[in-house]
Amino acid sequence: MNLTKRILLLLVCNCLCFNSILFAQNKFTADLYNAELGLPSNHIEACTMDSTGFLWVATKRGICRYDGYNFQSYPTVSGNILSLFNVGNKKFVYYTNTGGLAEFDPYHKLKGTIASTQFKDSDPSNDHYNNIFVDDAGRIWCCDFSHIKFYNGKPRKFKSFALINYDSPTDRLATFTQFRKGQIWVASLFGLYTWNEQTNKLSVSKDTLLSKLNCSTSARIGSDSLLIAAKGNLILVQPSSQTILSKTNIGFNDAVISITTTLISGKKCILIASRDKVYTLSMSSGQLTEIFTVGPNGGMINSLFCSGQDDFIWISSTQGLIKLTPSSNAVKNIMVTPLLSRPGENAVTQVIKYRTGYFVNTSIGECYFTYLDGYWEKLPIPSHVNHIALADDKLIAGTSNGLFTYNGSYVSKVGSLSAIQNLFIKKVLVTEKHIWLLTKNKPLVLDKTSYSIASDLLIRDSPIFIQENLWKDIHSDVAGTVYLAGWMRSGYGLAVYDKKAQTFIPISARTKEQGLFIGDYYNRIADSKNFHLLFSGYGGFNTVNEKGIVTQMISADHYNLANDHVEGIAEMPNGSIWFGTEEGIQVWSPKTNQLTLVTSLNGLPSNNVTYGFDVLNDNTIAIGSNKVISLLNTDKILTSSLKNKLVLSSLQVNGENRKIVANQIAINPNERNLQMSFSTLNFCNAGKIEYQYSINGGKWLTLGHSPVLVFSNFKPGDYAIKVRVSDNQDQWQPKQLQFNLVALPAFHETIWFIIVVIFIIVIIIWLLFSFRLRQLKKLSAFRSSVSQDLHDDVGATLSSINILSAMLAEQTKLPEKSSLYLQRINTDVQQLQLKLDEIIWSLKKEDNSLHQIFTKLVNYGYAILDAKNIVFEHRIDGVQKDYFLPYKINRNLYLLVKEALNNIAKHSTATRASFTISLDKNRISIIVTDNGKGIAEDKTYKRNGISGMKERASEIGAVMSISTVENKGTEIRVQKKM
């Protein structure tokens, strides 16, 4: 069973009393914890509490720790634990029948064997160490089948004292106590002994009775008081004088197996346990009061433990660990005995203090007088009692069939007047001079003395008294003004008696802010020193001032009300407003404007508080519920059950327990699943406690009643975690748990990883670049080789042809036609040489300066324009001779201008042409112009290679524009930003 499910199961079981096994009596509630809730075994031998507040439980399958939510086993301590003693300093000594005597320090994970079990010999006494006790000198006392003995750690030796010369049936021969340094008291099955450190001897008591006692157990109950249980008697001994102070017969023959002391509700209490019962012992009277008994299938009790820090009684039994919780001293629940045998719900609707007793009215219309001590007297009122009130020394009862009085001896019906003879009376209000009766219709007013219709107070008819309206309560303030509360078909259910109008008028007529009303249905009215009057209803409650004006609204729309059905309401002397709902009692503090909830977790028998709600004195409210009266102490009920303690109970990292040191938690990169458990270590009902946490100062997040915080898959970094706790009344304890979580990053999450990755990427890029550079160099070398071969071989051949053809033309007289052919050969060879030079230049793929490009284009221009008798002008501006361009730009600019010059020579019929290159602010401008016939508009981008020129300009990121006018020439402009 995982931790979360186990805690949820504990939350449920904490709310239950296991009636089939346990019977807690006299205001104690019993809760059973067994293997289903996480214990290693149902057989519990003993338990104790360390200085931190954890409960340590010895079972048949090792030791475990309990924090109020979860039982955590310690595998290093296994086996059947027969005896356990808390040495202090968070160390324990224990005994198992297989492992012998050992010590255990769970906080430092230390375990050491003091004396091991001897399996190979036949002596049953040399390896038994039961009923462990450690004295103030560190000596470990224990017993076996015939001896008592102690282990002294310094010489590491045992000292044994034989009580009998044979083997007893049990190794629990004695119990040990210490009152003064160097002296140990031994209460054994064979008499009372003392051991003295100076003599190192064991001496039997000088008292004849004590020396022959068959002591089953003993305990120190005072600074000089030793209580011994021996064969049906409890004997109180004064160790300093070694005398018997008292001897009490306990009235049963079962052996007492455990005695302890504790504080219950601040009072010292002595607890006695037999094998199946637990009692409280009154030292003044010697009377035993049974508070718990094991049921028919409940096993046997092994021991008792009380920490003295709280009211809990822990019972170790063969069926599990049992926790006895005393009833809250803030709530006294009294059963209404006459109603217990009645079927169905029979609720208490009123409790009125009368002299030394109380009048109690019920929902079934029966009225009782009681002293709340078991005595109940039913009043002989022959009609269903709806409401009761006191008039002087008489009880006034409004019934379904008229008005009755009770003077403490007999019941009389008020009814000489036919007007009230058989009247259905909902409520009775007694004022200084009058008795007001709230009926089904409008109220009636009687003279307080004569019970006749009052002549000095008239109630005229009013629209608020129509039959459809429902009035539920009538109340008089300190000034004598009378108010009504209920439901009105049209309007709000509040009304006040107006003396001038001599009738009741709606309070809404006096209240301008209609939005202050909680609704149209009101239930009850109560006095208030701070607000004058309180009106409860469906939706919350209103306050009304002396003028009958609504002044404030506490509603479910604006406050966290437990339930919107509000009935009984009262203001206590400290100014707090208490009101009952279907989900408990809520307390509103006008000072803090905060609400507090009181429920069955605080001792109420039911959360439905919509019946009786009567203030008995300055700090007591009588709450009526089904067959029960609860006397609620308003001073004590809000006292927090928390002890201002909060600890980190356990830390699991990737499912394994981890120790936290100095509130620091360091988590490795592969550890990203954390489970932290917390506890207040007060062991009260888990439903009373709520946990919240925040991270790095953020807002508080709710964990609810389960104190488990789970982190998973979180990012590396530092986390400051805070945990706080409150009770079910939203009282946050001052102590908060704070610790720092450091989640270490994996290598791939560090800055070094990023640096390494960047370095590797840079290396890869450099390697790729180097490889590409080598390839380009190889390609460049190949191009140079090819261009050189072309120049050397083909160029030389063409030059030879050109020379030979020229010589042939000069030296030989050829026919005219042959001469023309020879001239054509010469011209073609010259053009072929120019093209070959261009090819060689492009193959070299070298960066050239802008001056070189300019010179080459000028030479080309002269070559082709002179033949056409076109005057060619050229200019270069702002360009340094060492201004180089990349090969790609060189080539495209060269070919673009070359095409423009070629078009001029072929198509322009121009007489003049110009070519200009300029450089201004890293912008190259090239302009080629002519004075020819221009270019037709429809042919600007379709012919003469212009589209190719545009593509070359675009390829290098340049902008080309053409400006042409018919018969006036053309201008081509190219601009490239460098």
C-alpha cells in the first residue's frame, strides 16, 4: 500500500470507533491501528515516544515509527520485539528472542548487539533479557526465568541476582523503578527488593508483606510513591521509609499487567490495565473506573503508554495499537435519557436554566426538567409544546392547543378568554409588562399579570399579516421594541412594531440600502451589544441598529459560510458572533472579519446545529441535537489542538529513504521524483489538520489533510520550500517548516555543455570551410591549367594562322574574290582570339580590380565600335586602383556592359557612345549611353539580349534601368551597393 493511500485510510479510521472489537467508556474514544494501516504486525508488545515526538512501536516483526499518519518500518531491527526501553537522546534498548539484547539509534542508523542469543547451550536464562529498564547510570536492567540482572557498559559485563533456584514459567519476573541515585527497586513475583550501588547487593524488603508479594507490575507515580499490583490488590509504598501507605482491593482477579500515569484535561490520572480492561484509579477513594474494555475478538492488552505531553492513552495489544482519546473538555455531551428509546429523530429545541436545573423542550413536543445528571422529569403538559419561556418564577409554554404555565409543582392552562383557549402558539415572548404570543396569524399581547388581552398595546391589521406570510420568531430589544422574523411573500422577512402606527411595519421601509438584506427568509433574532440585534436566516445573518435599520450583511455570497441555512445565533461577551448551520457552528470575529468552523471534529455529536441554540452563561451555549444536549464552552473550544510543532517526517528520493541534513536537500540529476511527508506529531484526528506549502516565496498552495508533498520532473535549480499547518478552525500555528532543495543539473543542462557544443559546431564549420577552400583551390588550379593550355596551344595556333594569312595577302597577288576570303579569315581569327581571351579570363576565376574591368571593357569597346565609325568615350571616377571585386560580380558586370556595347555596335546606328564607372559611398554606378535610334518600347525586354542583362544584374543584387527616346539614343544604368 503506497503512502498516500495509507494516509487516506488512516484519515477514515481516525473518525471511526471500532465497536466490534473495542468499547471505550466514560468519555473516551478508541481507535485501532493494525496491519491494514501499515503496522508490520497486529501483535504490539510496547510503544514509547522519543524527544522529537515520534511514537516507536515494538511488534512481532520489528520496530516501526509512527508520526500520526504513517508507520515506517526499520528493516535493521527485525524479529519479535519482546521488550523496548527509551534510553533518551533518541536511543533505544530492545530485546528479541532470536537476536538477544541490542541498542538502536534510528537517527544515525546505528545498531549494536549487547548480548546475543545462545542457541547451543541448555540454559534458558543466559539469553533472556525481558522487562528492560535503564537507570540513570546507564545500567541495563532485565530479567530471565530465574534471575534479575544488569549490564554495565563500561566493564561490558552482566551482574546477575538469583531470585529462585529453578526456572519460572515466565521471563517477566520483575519490574524496575528508580527514585534516588544508586538505588533500584525491584518488584518481582517473589517479593519486593532493593539494589544498592555501594554494596552491589540485592536485598529483600524488611516489611513482611512486601517481602512476600507476588508483584505482577509496578510503577513510580510520584517523587516518593511506588504503586505495586499484586494478586488483586494495589499497594502504595513510600520508598524513602519502605512503608506501605495504602492497600486497595481492586475487585477482580485478573492480573494487572501495566500501570502508568498521565495528564487528562490537565489533571493527573493513574491508569491500570489488565489483559482486557483499562481503568482510572482515584488515589483518594481507591475507586477504579473502567474506561476501556477489549471486545470478544479484541485479543489481549500487553502494555500501556502515555507520553505526558498530550491526553492520549496508547494500548499495545495482540490485535494492534489502540489509541484512547478523551472527550473534549470544551464540549460536554449529555444524553436525553427519555428520548433514547424513541425511534427516529427527536431533537432538543430549547434549554432554559431554571434555579439549579434546566427546562428542556424537544421537537416531539415533550418538555422536561433536569439537573443534567441523569435525572429527567417530564412535565405533564397535555399538548404539543412548541416553545417555552420564563415569566418571573413560572414556565410559560406555548403549545398547539393554547397556553400553559408551570410553577414547579403543577401545570395550569391559561384560557379564560376564548381568544387564546385553543390557540396554536409558535413562540412566547415575555417582556417587562406583557406576554407576546406568536400565532399562525398576527401576534397577540397579554397582560403579564392577568393573562388577559393587553389594553395598553394594540396591534392593528397590517399587510404583513396576510395568510401567506410565515413568521418564525418574535423578540424584544433592551428598549422594549418588538421585532418579527420570518418569510414574506412580497418583501423581506423582517418587521418591527411601530408604536405610532400601533402595528408592525417592514424593516425594509426604514432601510434605504435594499442590497444589505441576505434574503427574504429569516429564522431567529438575538441581542447584540455591538450591533443591537442579529437576524439569522437562509443566506447568513443581518445586523440591525436601534432605529430598526439593517446595517451589515454576513452572507454566503461574500463569506465562506459552511452552509447558507443559519438558525440559532448569539453574541458572546468578547464580541464574537456564534451561529448554527447544517454543517456545524461558525464563529465570526468582527475584529478580524474572519470565520471559524466548529464541527464534530471538535466534539459536537452532529454537524447539524439547526435546533436548540441557547446561551446559558458568559461562556456556555447549549446546543440541541438528536437526543443530545451539548454544553459548548466558547472559551475552550477555539483553543488549537496543535502544539506549534512541525517536522519533516520522511523524505523519499526515487522511492528510497533519504536523510535531510541541516534543512538542505541535494538532488542529483537522475533523481527527479521526491516525496516529502510532514507531521505535527500531535496524533489528533487527522481531519483537524490542514497543510499548505509555498515555493520560492510564491503563494500558499493547499495540501489538504494529507501531509504529503510530491515533486517530479522538476527543472534544476534552487527551491526554497515552506510548509505551514492549521487546525480545522483556520488557526495557523507560528512554526513553519523551511528547507532548501538544490536540484543539481545534468551535464547537458550546464553552461559547460553549451560551451562544448558551440566549440564543436565551430570546429565542424571550420573543417567544412577548410575542405571547401581546398576544393576551390584545386578547381582554381585546374582552371588556370586549362586556360594556360588554351592560351599556349590554341592561342598560338590562331596567332600563326593570322600571321600566315597576312603574309600571304602581302606577298601573293590573288584574285579579288580569294583576297576577300583571305581577309574574312583574318577577321574571324581576330574575333576568335578576342573570344578566346574572354574564355581564358573567365576560367581563371580570379578577383580583379574595378580598374582592370574598366580597362578590359574600354579595349573591347574600341575594338568593336571603331569598325562602325562610332566615337567611343570612357571615364572612371572615385575608384582606387586597388579596389577589388569578387569574381562573380566581376564576370556579371563585364558581360553585362559587353552586351550593352555590342548592342550599340550592331543595332543603334549611333555616331557616339560613352561608358562611365563611378564609386560613391560604397555604391558602384555604371552608365552606358549612345545617340542612336533608341529601342522600341515593346522590345525593351524581349530582344537584343536585354533580358539577359537584367538577369545578370539581378544575380549580383544590382538594379538595372533603361531610358530610351526614339532617334535620340539610349541610356543603360546599373547600380550595385557593396
